Amino acid sequence: MAAQPDYPDAAASDPAKLGWMVGSPPPADRILRFDDGSYFQFPAMRWSVSHFRQLMPTVNVSRGLGAPVALPRALRSDIDAVTFIPTGSDRPMTWQQSLPVNYTDGIVVLHRGKVIYERYFGVLKPDGQHAAMSVTKSFVGTLAAMLVAEGKLDAARRVADYVPELATSAFGSATVRQVMDMTTGIRFSEDYADPKAEVWAHAAAGNPLPKPADYSGPRTYYEFLETVQPEGKHGEAFGYRTANTDALGWVLARVTGRSVAQLLSERIWSRLGTEQDAYMSVDSIGTPFAGGGLNLGLRDMARFGEMVRNGGVFHGQRVLPAAAVADIRRGGDPAAFAKAGYTQLPGWSYANMWWVTNNDHGAFAARGVHGQTIYVDPKAEMVIARFASHPVAANAASDATSLPAYHALALHLMQRSKAAAR
């Protein structure tokens, strides 16, 4: 699924060249607003994804008071020329050519813990923050896996045991594990092209702005989750639904007495030597959007991926229990995943809110719409962190020119390392 012909390409939609929100005040035709939706119309959204805090309420995810830990650097000049064949094509493409095709805003590659490649485009800078979209889910799933490994959360218990308010919703009878792996039987369409899809009712509930006078729906993420209806049976099939992550966030908040933002700060973010605070968008009562509200720096997102690649250890400090990382890497049931119909992801699975390739490299990923990615290849000792603003809100739009590129780079690094060792 490629970008539609009527979308301007990366050069024509470059938010820096288009001059969004520049001036005091900006020209009327370059002003973007949250309340009228102009901020998320393409190509304007290419500016917005790097400036959400400027437009909407957020809550901080503190990096703590310790000094940042610099990532070692060993920049290489051979990566742009790495060649791969996009899925469904017979024409080779270079790594460098793939970046504008995927509307990349920033990308960093770590190899054995060192930055070997780093690029920024548009309005994103090294000290900027960008929306992670559904990469957020993997952070929340990691927190849950941590608590399970520590014995503070029982994945076999029902959601209603932890959050009685969800007893009458579709979530109430699901186990925490089924929520963590998105095998719940709930009615929740994630089809952004369908204006009647439940994902839009979810967004309306989470919108922090005052509601119209005739609005009668839920007004917070919590209220929305109580309305979710059953569809199908729990545990039978994988179904990617953002509401699962918000339900898991509620469970985590109830178990720990901390919001997802506070828990992320205390248990992970302040222990990674991060360069910047992160932040999360919130609803009208300040509830962090667990399903997709995280915004962070690119290098810091790579740090998180490197910590997971290293079995939960970063800079000599254990951040996650080894058992939590092992559970993430183990993945879920490929048969259950196959029922979701992801034709570009054959043999993959999903667990702990991570996407697991089950390939011979043991690669796994955090993925978000419009092209956000953390791709971890343990065999190649490689981590890729990417921010993007692809016009199509579906990973399928960029997978064909991303996933083969990641694997080709992994093979390239392994081959060069092997040659250097001779």
C-alpha cells in the first residue's frame, strides 16, 4: 500500500519549506490549530508531529535529575548505499532513497550500542521531540511485563479483578494477558478511513477540549473503556485495537498508584540516562493517552530499544527484569496473529504490545502509524529508531520499503563485522 498519487512527496511537503507556524503571528494560511483539526491534515501534520506540546495539553515524563549518558558514536559512511528490494518489487532501492519515500523525519541506527547513523529532516532536530504514536503501546506493554516479572501483576487474573469499573464492559472478563497480547474479543474498529469506527469515539472521549452542547458520549478515556462491547471470544485471535492499551494503562495505574506517565518516568525513563524529558498527551482530566500519546527525542527512543536489546540492562544498570525481556522476545501465538490478516507480516506474532517477526534474527519491533518505529535485531546487534510523517495512517503504507531495508542493513553490518574480524 503506497502513498496515493495526490499526496505531495517528501520534498514538496517539507514542513520547514512550507513555513507552518512561523511568524508573530504566523500568516493566516500557515496557522495550525488543534480545535479545528487543521493540525493533523496532511501536509500540515508533518509539522505538528514535532510540536504536539505547543497545541494540546500534555503531562511530563521526567528524565530525573541525573546527568545524561552520552551514546558512543562511530558514524559510518557506508549505510546510505546499502541496497534492498522492496516487497512486491523487482527494482532495487538504496537505504538513502528509502528515507524520503517513507517521509522520514529522523532516523538513528545503533550497532553494538554505538550511533553509527543519524539523520534529521523537515522541522525535527536532535533536541526536538516527536510523536511516537503507537510505539507508546510497547512502552506500556513493557511496564506491564516488568510488573508481571516482579510478581506485582498477575497476567492470569481478570481485568475486573483489578479495575471493578470494567466488570460490565467487554474488558471485564478478559485476562490481563489477553489485553497485553491484544487477543480480547471487543468491538473496536481501528479503521481510520471509516468515520463510524470506534476509534473515533475513543478519540472524541479523549479530546480534552470542551464538548459540544449536544454531545452525550463518554468524556474521558476511563468513561469510554466502560462502554466497550464484546465481539467474538477472548483468546482466540489477535486484533490490533488501541483500547486494549488504555485498559492496560488503567490496570497499571490501579496496581501501582501511579499514572502511566509517572510509572514510565520512575521505572524506566529516569534510569536510561536520557537526554530529554518525554511527554504524553492527556484527556480532559489529565489521564495520559496510553495507546499513543508519548512524545520523545529520537536518541532517547533508541536508548530504550538498546536497553531492551541488552536484556533489560543499560549502561551497566539493570532496568528491566531479564524475564520481562525474554517474554517480550518470545512473542505470541503466530496462528492467532495470522487471523488478523497482515499479509505483509507473514509468520509474525504479537505479545506484550510488541510486534515479533519470528525471523532467524529474532527481530522484534515497536510500531506506530505514519511510520514510527523501534526495530531491534538481536543477531545483528542493531537497533533502529525512526520518526516519520507518512500521509497514510497505516504501517502497510511504508512496510514494503522499510522492513526489507532494516533486514538488509542488519545483514550488511553482520557481513562487515565478520570481515573486520578476519
